[in-house]
Amino acid sequence: MSFTFAAFSYISGLILDAFLIFFAVFHVIAFDELKTDFKNPIDQCNTLNPLVLPEYGVHLAFNVLFLIAGEWLTLLLNAPLIAYHIYRYKTRPIMSGPGLYDPTTIMNADQLSRAMREGWIKLGFYLLSFFYYLYGMIYSLIQNP
């Protein structure tokens, strides 16, 4: 059993992916509250917009570790979500601050359903990634160098 940089990358990915799971759960709950009129759109967008860049940064951070460790399959599995994050941020509405959600349009039925669907898909992706990183961590720890 040897501790390699790949094992460190998977351990970091595992821990940071747990934070991303909490972000995705918070995202789904927040849009459900918005859908059922428990919160107003301005408060909800003020709560969600500051979390967009940290989510993207955390996801990119452990993928950089996978790149350095040479874990190409793991990086390839994460590449579509990284590309989607870049696309989503480039096509965001024009606002004064960072974020994706505009309070004036978030209550539109198509925008709200898109945000809910995005949250559920990210949650599923992060959960599957969590177990993949767990497997990768165990495999890299028991692999003989």
C-alpha cells in the first residue's frame, strides 16, 4: 500500500465533491422554495448567486489535481460538466455582480424548471462522482507502484 499523488487527488476530490453535493442539494431546495412561494426571487438570487463561482472553482480545483496526477479517465468524465459550467457562465444574463440567476426572470416557468432540472442533474452527477472517487482512492491506495 503506497500513498501517491493520485491517491491524494482522489481523497481531495472525495472531500470537495461532498461540498459540491451539499451545494447541489441547497440549489434544489432553494428552487423548490421559490417554486412554492416560500421565498421571494430577489432574496433567493442574492443567496444563490454568491455560490456559483465557489462551486465552479471547487470543481475545477480537484480536476486540476487529476490533471497533474495523470488521471485521464477521471478528467475525461468531468470534462462535460466543466464545459457546461464555462458555457453557462459565458451565456449568463447581464448583471452587476457574479452569478447566474436574475431575479426578474427566474420566476418564468421555463427558467425555474431549467434551474430545478440543472440542480437535480448536478446532484446525480456529483453523487456518482463521489462513489467513483471513493473507488479510485481505494484502487490507487492498494495498487503496487
